[in-house]
Amino acid sequence: MNAGFILWAQALDNESPDHISMGGRHTEGDDTPERMNAVSAVYAVRKRGGCVFENRGLRLSADNWCFVLEVLSVQRDNANRLAPIVCHGEYNLNSCDTLGDIAMGLLKAFAADIGRTIEPSHFELARESFRALKKKEATRRVRATAVMGSAAVFFVALLIMSYLRLRA
């Protein structure tokens, strides 16, 4: 079920290696290429995309095909900061209806594995965040279709005008 998902949480002691799970398998070590690729994938979505939803310790960021869901756990790190747990995955308009529950289920299991707790209220916030993503993506795609349609009409008009000039 968690194939294709990356789960990531920094160590609470700020010295141990981060907790990373890729496709349901925990990665070991600190600087393996696999772990660095996982972290890079998360930061790439944050850089390319933008924040779609943020409320009470839950944040959803997305680009055109990937999402990053960040949820604050109850536990704090050694510097007394709330510690986020991150889920990265791919989405499409059809998957947005179930991704909130899927991502939160994965985050809850991952949190339990690493000794952390997630607020139950975050489950509804996750559903709400993916509804916001679906709405935003649907609007973006309608705009993109309108722009492409306008460009096509303009191009056809140019071709017709060129053809008429040649015939004259």
C-alpha cells in the first residue's frame, strides 16, 4: 500500500540519523544515495510547488504531480520544537479523494514505529487539504486548457490569413 511513498522525520535528539521509509522499507545509515534522494524529492516539491493548505500543524504542498504532507507530531525535539513528520507521494485528480486517508494512515503507522504520536484531528485536516488540492488542480487545468485553446485559435487564424495573402 505504501509503494511510492516517502516518509521522513528528523531524529528528536538532532544527532541521530533521520527516520526515512521508502516504499514501506526503512532505510538505514545516514548519507546513502537513497536517503539523499528521498530528502531531495521532498525539497523539490517545496521548491517547485507551493503551499496548498496549512492549518493547525498540518501543511500540504504540491507541484504538478507530487505532494508533501507535513504533520506536526505531539513530541518535541531536544530544542523543544514541535517535530514534523513528512509524507511525499504522487497524486492525480482522481486520487485526491482518498489520499488524505491513505497518507495519514501511513504517517500514523510510521509515527508509531518511531515512537511519535499524531493528533487525531489531523485526519480531517488532511482530507480537507486534499480537497483543496483537487479544487486548485481542476482550476489550473481548466486555465491551461483555455490558454492552449486560445493559442490554437490564434495559430489557425494566422494560417488562414497567410493562406489568403498567398491567394491574393
